[in-house]
Amino acid sequence: MTSTTGESGGGRAEQRRQKAAELRAAQQREENRRRRLILLLGVVGVLVLVGVVAVAVLAQRGGSGASAEGQIIPSTPTGETTVERRAEQVEDDSGIEGVLAWNTGEWPGDGTEAEGALEHDHVDGPVQYAVVPPVGGPHNGVWMNAGVYTEPIPSERAVHNMEHGAVWITYRPSLPTADVEALRALVTKQTELPEPVDGVADAKNRYVDLSPWADESLPSPIVISAWGHQLRVDSPDDPRLQQFVDTFRSNQKYTPEYGSAVDGIPVETGGRAAYDGINGANPPGKASGDDGM
């Protein structure tokens, strides 16, 4: 006859083994959970640290504007409109295929206006330009803070930048995002040039403006302009874009006011670039005489 006492003892032993196994499994699950939590906290900490460093670097390089969310668009002049007198086109001497050129008169030079040449007067209000986008002409007396903007910028200030040696890349709003990023990369890889900015030691800037045009009226998907010169292309991969930058950016031969700054304007007037602006902060507030245009 089978012993019930032995069966009962064996059953209790099996129950204890099961409970012990369940306890070990629970302990292992808790240990795994703690490890995952520690790993997650470590990853989050690293990401936060990287973000803080990136913001600090971009703020230093971008004039206290480290992202598109931190940008300030240069103020748009208001008041009486000036209609630009159309300048005559001339033969380009840059050697870059497809570059269009306009008569720049005595600029560089003493600034004397010549018949058929681009005007260069300072005006307070908006300007109706003869060429879209403009290649020079009347412009506001206060330039803008150069860099990469993600929204349209006022031509009256961008033209003043070109007078100081900047090149301006603008593009149709419908340009694919990947192409826009390629244009931004083109700007970023340019060397930084020294510029004279009051209150900023060793100021440097790429002397390139990048912004979308307000509508689809550009003569090509992408247009790069300098004072008196323009190139119209279909792709950011066009090698002539870099050739244009190399030829016209802050070049004494082509820049009317060579050696002038394209930064240093209080941000509520001159703007704060989203990316790749001056390597020091521009001053806060408005430019003297700016009534909030």
C-alpha cells in the first residue's frame, strides 16, 4: 500500500521549489527592470548634455540664435515706395557660364552715379526692384545681420548686405526640403571671413545670406546674387554655385563697399539668423531711428 505521508511530503517539497523558482524569477525581472531604467537615464543624460553643448555652440556661432525657432526676421521698411530705375545689362567678366551682369557704374569707386548703372541710394521705404530677385539698386540705410533664414527677408536690407560683399542665395518656396538642406550645407562649409563689428572681438562671418523667396516668381528654383551679378540654377548640386561664391563674395573687384560688416545691427531691426550667423551675439533692441518698420 502506498504511503500518503510520503506523497504529502513530496508535494510540499515541490511547492517550495516552485515558490523558490517564482521568487528568483521575480527578483530577476526586478533586476532587469532596474538595469533598463539605469540605462535609459544614462542615455537621457547624454542626450541632454549633447543638446546643451550644441545650443551653446550654435548660440556662440549664430549670434544668440541657435535654431529656426530662435530667429528674428529683419524688419521690413515701410513708407513711400521707391521704384528702381532699370540698369542696363552688360557682358559678364567672371568666366562662370550663365552669370548675368549689370552695369555697376563707378562702383567700386567714388560712388558717382552713371547713366544706365545700378542705383545705390539709401531710401527709407520699400523698393520696387527692376530685377527679381534684386542685384543691387536703392536700399535701406540699415543692413541686416547675415546668415541662414528660414523665412523670406526684406530685399531692401539684403541688397545693402550685397553692397558690403555678401552673396544672397534665395529659392522658391516649393523647393524640396532635401535641396534646402543642401543649400544650407553649402553655406555652412564656406570659410568665415573677418569683419569689423563694433563691440565684437575677432568677429567673423561667412558673408552669405540664404532665405526662401516669398512666392514662386523667381526665374529659376535657386538664384544666387551679388552686387551687379546673378546666376540662376535648378539644383543645389550645380558646381557653379560654389564658383559664384568664390568669385564674388567679399571681393574687392566686385564689392562696392569692400571691407564693411554684414552684422552688428540690433536684432529687432537687423534680424537674428536661424543658423550660421556671426560668431558673437548681435546687440538687442532696434537700430537708432527704427520706428518698428
